[in-house]
Amino acid sequence: MNKVEIRVNDNQVPLNQYVTTLVSKLVLAIVDSLKGIEEEDIENVNITVNYI
């Protein structure tokens, strides 16, 4: 199983910028994790977002 993990640890960022950055990182991480994966295996991708 492919695992995508994103760690967010900056609590000083304004909400809009924070959400934009989080979504951008999430999309980039998903795209990066899907490289080399066959289409029938995509449902096995696990996405974890950690707020720390």
C-alpha cells in the first residue's frame, strides 16, 4: 500500500494561506505517490494528514 503523509506544524499561518498550503501539499503528495501505480491499484492509496 502506498502511504501519503503530510505533517503540518506551523500554527501561526493565517487560515486561508494555511488551507491553500495544505491542499497544495496534499495534491502534490498524491500526484507523486501515484507515479508508477497502475490504475487498478489506485484504490489502495492511503492518505494520512497529521496536525501537530
